[in-house]
Amino acid sequence: MNTDFLPGNRISLLTTGSEYFPALLEAIESARIEVRVESYIFENDAIGRRVVAALLQTARRGVAVLVMVDGFGARGFMPAFGAELIAAGVEVQVYRPEVARFKFRRHRLRRMHRKLVTIDGRIAFVGGINIIDDMNVEHMPKQTPPRYDYALRIEGPLLAPIHAAMRHLWKLVGWASLQRRPDAPALCEAVTAACGNMTAAFLIRDNLRHRRDIEDAYLAAIAAAQHEIIIANAYFLPGRSFRQALMAAALRGVKVTVLLQGRVEYLLLHYASQALYGALLAAGVHIHEYRRSFLHAKVAVIDGHWATVGSSNIDPFSLLLAREANVVVKNSAFAAGLLASLRQAMQQGAVEVRREDWKKKSWPARMTHWLAYALVRLMVGLAGYAREH
């Protein structure tokens, strides 16, 4: 694992789109040289249209704007926005465009799941928030609170690896789509002067040199934990090594809490995740389901000092197949802020799953969980990653 922790960063935690999108739009509108955007989902809704309007205005005043979306998650992006953006001079790339929507192909699950933005190489946004309205969730009942998620606004030395990773993927996708032009000089260099007191690392997951960087960072932090581990994750289906690490921590006296999605958004993953509850609860892991709204977070705090925020779920799709990006922060004040936010979310909207209640589950319910789990593993196997990890 290549984890380079860089000191001197200023990092702000942004909770839900109500904090994220105003900060993002302000940064885009302040751009003078370059705006780069990567998003798994870029929806044609009120938020998506506001972001597109800001990108168009920025491009029309001479700023270079480069947007990459995923071909599956943002399959409606080009029909909705592509022509207008390109006409305004915005460069657009689609990662693995969908060419046979209803046909399963081996590589279809390998997606670009990152949510990254850089502005002039001096401001970055990293996290789990797609460009979509927090209230835009299929079948969401009226009066449901907004989707719950996190992102980071970053300045400082960490801009170097973030900016470099975005430039690298832009180049790779350009070659893959046969846009084989000579390498252009960087429009701007990352601004890496120290401007804060936070030490952090930028981690990616890809299919080459960084296949396990995010998972290995989690495993190392869990193995070193002495007091408390709290993980909030929307889609939680860890492999054997991750499950064993959590259970071993709980068995040695560490308080281990996982905050998971309580509402059913993706039926198969929801029931597959629950197949693991019995073993985790038996080992002393505390499981809470967030039911107030839809949980989309991918964050953790360990021992009040180590924290991560990013796009990576703890499931085989994120840990084995998708391109992901997380930031790990080693700073007690930052960790305390994220921990307080998670505890408030749990208090306001989560229900604890107790072992004695779970043991009363009927055998048809248990069978449903394990069938869902088997189907997910089969899908991962068909994509070329059948082994447990």
C-alpha cells in the first residue's frame, strides 16, 4: 500500500448536499484557470442543472472546464447536457459508456465511482456526494429528510495527488476512447503550499497499482485500534478479511459500531448485507440501521484520531471493481467533528439491531439473506473476482 501522509492541509467537513453544493458552486464561480469534475452520477434535476449552469458560465469566460461522468451512473448526462456543454467549450468524457444497457457483460460492474472536483489546482472536493439533489431518491416517501452523506473541501499539499489522479484518469479515458492526441501541458499546477494543520493522505482504488490501497488502509487502522471504531457505510458487504478484522477488534475489547442503511434502496445488496449480521453481532459488533432517510455515507472514525471520508463502500463492487477515492485524515479535531456528526445521526435516525432480536428471525428470512448474498458473490465472480479477500 502506498500511503503518503502530507501535513499542512486545511480540510473542512461538509455534511449533506445542503453544505456541499453551495461550497462547490462558489468554488466553480471563483475559478480563473481550470475546473475538473468527476462524478459517478450527474443527474438532470435542480442541482444538476445549477451545476451545469455554473460550468457553462465559467467556460464562457475562458476557464478550461473538464467533466468526466460514468457511463452507467450518469447515462442520461450526455442526452441532457452534452451538446450544450460541448458547444460552450467544455471538454466531456464518459467512462465506459453503456452500449448494451440490458445485456450483462463481464466488465459492466467496473465503474468510475469517484466524486472529485479541483478548482485551479488550489481547491479540491472529495467525498461520497454525487451531483444529484439530496431529495432525488426513487420511491422516497413525502416528508423524508434529505439523503445523508459527506464530502470534504481541501486546500494544501494534498492537492498534488488529487490533481494528478484526475489528470491521469482523463488521459487514460482519452486514449481508451481513441482520442489520441499528444499530451497537452498541464493547464495549471497544483497549489501545494501549507495552509493548515491537518495531516492527510489521498487514496485511490484502481485495477493496477492501487487495487487494495483503500481496503488496506482500513485494515491497518482497525488492527491498530485500541478503543473505538465507528464505520458508517451505505452498502456494507465486506469480504472475509475485513469481517475478521472487525470481529477480532470487538473480541479484544474495542467498541466496534457500524451504521448501515436501514431503508431498502437496492434490494439485493440490502438483504445480502443482512446475511452477515449474525456473525458480527455474535462477536460483539454493534449494528445500527439508519432509517430516518437514505444513508449514502462512506466514512469512519477510529480511536478519535484516524478518520476517512470518500466514495468507497465496503462491498466487493467498491473494493474489487470500481475506481474510488478516499481521504484519510489524522487529526483529532477533525475526527471529533465527524464523530459528533455520526453520533447525532445515530441518535436522531438510527435503530440498533440487537443480537437477541436477530436470533428470532425466521428461517425463510435467513434464507432470503443468504440467497441474496450468494447472488452478489456470483455477480462479482462473473466480473472476474470470485475469491474472498
